[in-house]
Amino acid sequence: MPVGANPSDGCGGPLVRDDGWPVAVDDNSLVNREALCRMADRLASSDANIHAVLVARNGKLVFEHYFRGANEIPGHIFGRRVENVAFDADTLHDMKSVSKSVASLAVGIAIDRGLIRSVDEPIFSFFPELSGLRSPEKDRIRLAHALTMSMGLKWIEATPTTGDDDNDEARMHMAWDSCRYVLGLPMTAAAGKEFFYNTGALTLVSAIIRKATGRPLDEFARENLFEPLGITGTAWGRYRGDTDAGGGLRLRPRDMAKIGQLVLAGGRWHDRQIVSKAWIDASTAEKIKATDDQSYGYLWWRGQARLNDRKVNWIGALGRGGQSIRIVPELDLVVAVTAGYYQDYSPQAFRLQFGVFRDALRAVPPPA
């Protein structure tokens, strides 16, 4: 059973570290810490495989709690193994598809600097070597369609039900040219018309950033996003030399919360504008209706949650297994969660994961 692995104060007191995070431990005007501690106690005494919960409000880290639980660990040679891990502030955690939203920030920086002209660029303008795959229908695919999961290409996403290799994600990674594999798929809808989740789109995005900047995505993000945020410990895997933008990033939870705070602050961290506010606004705005009453921007989710008698809007980076960064602008709130439900797509697992965010919302004091 998971047990708490937090500092000796007993529950949720944010650690004071030299990482740029201001912390607030006893300010109940920002968050009801006792309510969050009760939530942490429930998680620790159950079979919930939640690994970390962090809450930031008004630009300060106000709650930070780590647990013990089962986690997938990359093997030294190949594959993954499951280990029971005592998580703490220094544990790098698999972000899964939270990586996609971080890649969106990198795209925005490249556009801000004129390295990519706009999201309206035709996708094949970045891949002249693949011109033999062009067709009148595929010529309508723009970078924006890759960023909104609306390219219209036939795609079977990797899930536990598709098996290890009976899906396009696995076949793409085995292909000698993964971009050729993705753009060679048949069209099933006109570009921009339907949302259809496609990790292959991020293979294209990663290659586009490399082509536009002259550096792999992980290197470009390290210099232009992570280092300005004071994020010094990361790992981002690659396939055949290109960064795995679809799900290969590993971050510490405090750094996840920084990503959320950056978006909440319109691209600023302290006194530095890292990503333009124009890109933050554009990328987090609703572009297309998605699934489960959610919508999608440029690799960012949008949804709603009920708080007392009203609904609040959230912006999210969501990853398989329960990884999430949720931002609630009207409450000046960021909630970062890591978990280990990598093979569990059940409604019960989703309710548990979303319940942590719901409990964080309920811990926000009502307006005076």
C-alpha cells in the first residue's frame, strides 16, 4: 500500500529549494492546506497509485506531497520494468503525453523568433524530401492541423488494447523513416474537420523543430525553455535521432508546476518573458471539439470542472497513466499530479485521477 514520503512537517509543506519557486506554508488565504492533507491521507491509506500532488496559487507553491507507488522504469537496454518507488522532489517522472504540451511551447518560441513562419505553413513545406507522398487532399494539411490533432490521417493510437505492436505508434517507431510513415498514411477526413488523437503528429512536430532551428527539440527546449525556467534536471528520449515529442519527456513535479505557472502568467516566469503571450493565448484557446466534453488548442486540452454551484474552466497538459498539469486562470491556480496508471484506461482510474484535481479546487477558499 502506498505510504507518504514527505518531509517531517507531516503533510504537504512545500520544500524551500533554490529553484525559483516562492513557497507559502501557512497562508490559509491561498489554500485550505488541512483539506489537502486529508486528501493526501486518503490517498496514502488506499491503493491509489498517485505519486505526487503539487498545488500553486497566486504564483506561490502552497502544497507539495509525495507518495510511494508502482512506476514504470526504462530499461538500460530496452523495454520497461515496474518497480515500487518512494517518490520525492528530485525524482524524474515519466510525463507521457504531457510532453506534447511542452513541445507546443517550443513551437511557440520558434515562431516568436521567426524560425517558423506560422502555423499556417503547409506540412509538406517542411518535408520536400517526401513530395512523392503529396496529394491534393494532403496538400491541405497545415502545421496547425498537426498541433490540433486534425490532420485527417488514418491512425491507430497505442493503448493496452492494441497490443505492443498492433498500432500505428509502434509501427511508426519501427519504420526507417517515421515521418514518411506518418505522411504516407491514407486520409480518412479532410484536414481540420475532425479531432482524432494521433501521436504521429508529434513525430512531425519534432522533425519540424529540428529542421527550423537546426537542433533537436530536446536541445532547443533545454536552452530556450527549461534553462530560463531554472529547470536543470530533465531527460527526453529520442527515436532515430529525433526527440520523442509525443511522450518521451521526464520531469520533476516541481518543474511540471513551473510549466503550468508559465502558461498561467502568459509566458512569463518572474521578470522574464520566455514565450510570447500571443502564443500562450493562441495555443490554449479552443480550436476544435475533442472528446469527453473537452476541447483542444495547439496540443493543450481545455475542460470544465464544477466548483460549488458554478463551473470553472481549466487548461491542461494530460498524459497517460495520470500525469497532468491543470491551470485554472480565474483562480490563479496550478495543480500538477503524477501517477502510475499507465495500463489502466478504466473509468474508475480516470475518476480517481480527476478527483485529485477536484479536491484541489475545493481547497481554494471562497472569495471574501
